[in-house]
Amino acid sequence: MYLAIGASPLIICHFVCLLVCYFLTSFFGALVILLPLLPLMIFPVTEKFGKWVADKFIFLWKLFAVAMYEVCIGIKVIIQGEDNPHCSNGNLIILNHRTRLDWLFLMSYQIRYASLQQFVISLKAPLKYIPGPGWAMQCGAFLFLQRKWELDRLWMTKCIQYFQRIDYKPQLLIFPEGTDFTDYAKARSDAYAEKMAVKKYSYVLHPRTTGFVHLVTEMKKSNCLDALVDVTVGYPKFILHDERDIIYGQFPEEIHFFVQTYNISDLPSDSESIAEWCQKRWAEKEKRLEEYYTCNKKSFPCENNKLHCDEGTIRIYLYLSLAFWLSFLILVLFSLVYVWYFKWYCVLAICIFSCIQFFKGGVDDILFSSS
């Protein structure tokens, strides 16, 4: 399915429509569905219930996101590795950051072998300011990081304390490498390796363990961490770097994930040992990906593959999500044209979200402020 830069205009239009659907459904989903839920999510008496209801609709959008690239585009996702006995509990997920869209494709694993509803993502802070998608992610209590440790340390703590306060078990995805794999990031990783007199990596970046250690410590302290899920992603045919590749009609035909699960009781207790544990996992990833990309048939070892799911049921969920969100989008666009007060409602909703962003820093700032 991956396509060269010279893809036909029809193919490029098809992929642009994918991005437009992603944006419009998240934009109007935030205005029409999530905004009315804000009072429930904010007030202390109802915040747990409000989070539960909001999660249901955000879960439906995540299903839609998976359906768009699996059903409509035809991407094949192959997942190998170990079963997760804590698939409905609190997980900290660590993943090598090969492209800027790894988080999107990991949803295919979450829907099959973990909890897509509890799936929370750590992202760069500027993404929270995108009108629509950014507002929806704020309502989902996604973890936005400034990449300034003193600020991020406090923000991580507030986020985890919020989850503890509402008795919520997140499945939190983080990228210990800190950024996606680019030539610039690779050069910085090599410079770090020279400075620290350690091996240079070719397929991953050296992890930044400070944030990882802090999250493990805080999640254990708050009793919302039951397992650590180590995921390695590989792209056998085409590596999609960012959203611009989609506009040019480029998409990977296959995506491979290799999953290992560690009980939290198996992790060391002190900070230095936790950091070393993470570094060892990245050394294993480097070796695993070297074997993956240098063999003729790119695949992860599957001798001990224990992952099984009801694929038929998954496909039903995906088709239902497509039907829901496409019907929702058609209804919204019809209302914008023919229902005058709906237009004013959308204007008011945009103003409310914008005011929350400007005066309070975002919905997530309000949710975490009581922590």
C-alpha cells in the first residue's frame, strides 16, 4: 500500500480525505459531545462519572481512528509477543519512537490485547493548542509535556494524582527517547553516546530515563500501576515519518509490534536501578531491530507468541465506529447548513474552549488543578 511521491491525484485525494475526516470528527466531537460534559468532568462530586462518560465517546473516536487506517486504507498490523495479564489494569507503555504516528498505530494493539478506552498518550505540549483535536485530548487527560524537566516533573505528578483521585487506571504511553527518530535526533543520540562512553545505536535513540523513573515512582505510589508493557515497533516496507507523507499518498502497508509485559513487582525499587532497567530494554530493542531490519523477511521472533484475539468481533467494532462517526459528520455538516442555531452553538463552543485555553491553560489544567 505504500505509494511513491508520484502517486496519482486520486490516491492523494483519498489520503487527504483521511486526514480531513480525522480532523473534522475530532473537532466537532469536542464541540458537540465533550463540551456539554465539561461540568460533569470538572465538579468534584461528579468528576469520576464525567470522566467515565467522556472516555466512552473518546473510545469511539479511537476506534474510528483505527478503522480508518485498517479498514479504509488496508494497513495490516501484525502483533507478536506475550499476553498481558493486566490488560484491564494500570499499565505504563514504553515504545521506541520511530515515526511521529507510532501512537496512532499502537491503538491496534490496545483494542485487541489491552484497553483502548484507558489508553492515554504523552505528547508534546504544542499539540494541545490545535483547535478541536487538542481540546478533545485535553478532555481525555492526555499528558502534555513541555520538555523542561522542572515543569514536566510537576505536571506528571499532578496528572497521576488526578488519576488516583478519580480511582482511574490509565494505560499511559510514553516515549523515553523523547522524540521521533530523525537524522538530527540520531546525531544528538550519538553525541550523548560519545559523551557517556556507551555504544552508539543505529535503530533506536538512547532513552532519557529521568521522566520514565519519575512516572514509575509516582504511579506506584498512587497505586495505579500494575504492569509495564515494553513495545517495539518495526516498519517492514515503508517508514512513514509524519503527516506530510500522508498528504503525498504514502502509507505503510504493514506495521509490526513486538510486546513484552513485566509485572511491577519484577521492577527494581530504587531510581538508579529503574533507570538501568530502562537502558537494558533499549539495548535489547537495538539488537532486536538490527536483526529485524537486516533479515530478508522482516519479522520479529514468534516462537513464544501467546497473543490471540477474536478478530471477527474487532472488525464489527471497527465497522460500527465508522458508521457512527461518518453519520455524525454528515449530521453535523447538514446542521451547519440548514440549522441556524446550531451554527451559533458551534461559535459559542469554540469561544468557550478558547477562553478556557487562554485564561486557564486548557481543560487538563482545570482537571489537574485540584490534585
